[in-house]
Amino acid sequence: MIIEYYLGNFLYILAYVFLICEVLKGIDYKGIVPLFNHTIIVLLLLNSYVLYALLSSDFFVDSIIRDSFNSLENIANKDNAPLREALFSLVLEFVYNLVLLILLNVTFLYYLYRDN
């Protein structure tokens, strides 16, 4: 069950990265940066806030971080699998959210650039 979860999320992330690369092929960087420099700055600020809010939310704090610190007792028993699993899950969720935000921003800038 855990392997399918990690594999499924990894495949989603990989598909989103390929989609980002495909959208970036159609963007002229010399034309988009001068036109939308303020928009790009605002999007970067909003992305950093959204990632901060996601990482400081109760879901991450309660279910992942506290559970991993509660499993520190198991480290003394040489059973650190729950801690590794919790930290890997945290990194996976962070990367997934980051890639999804990048995809949303790239497609939004592409939409603005094409003026559709």
C-alpha cells in the first residue's frame, strides 16, 4: 500500500514536470520577462506564502512531524522506519505541491503571454 502511494505520487510529479517542460518550450523568455516582471514577482511571493502555509498547517504539524517525533523512541530500538517514512512523506508532499504551483504559474504566464 505504501509503495503504491509513493510510486503514484512520483509518477504524478514526473508527469507534471514533463508538462511544465512542454509549456516552457512555447514561451519566449526575452519577451515575457519585460512584459510581466511585476506579475512574476507577485506570483513568486504568493507561491512562497502558499508553501509556507501548507508546511505550517495542522495537517503537516500533527500527522507527520509529531508522529515522527513520537517515533523517536523506536530509534533507540534500531527501528527508525517510521521516522524515515514520515520524513519521506513530508518531502514528497512538499515537492508535489511545489511542482503543482510551478505548473499553475507557468501556464498562467503562458496564458497571459499568448493573450488568449
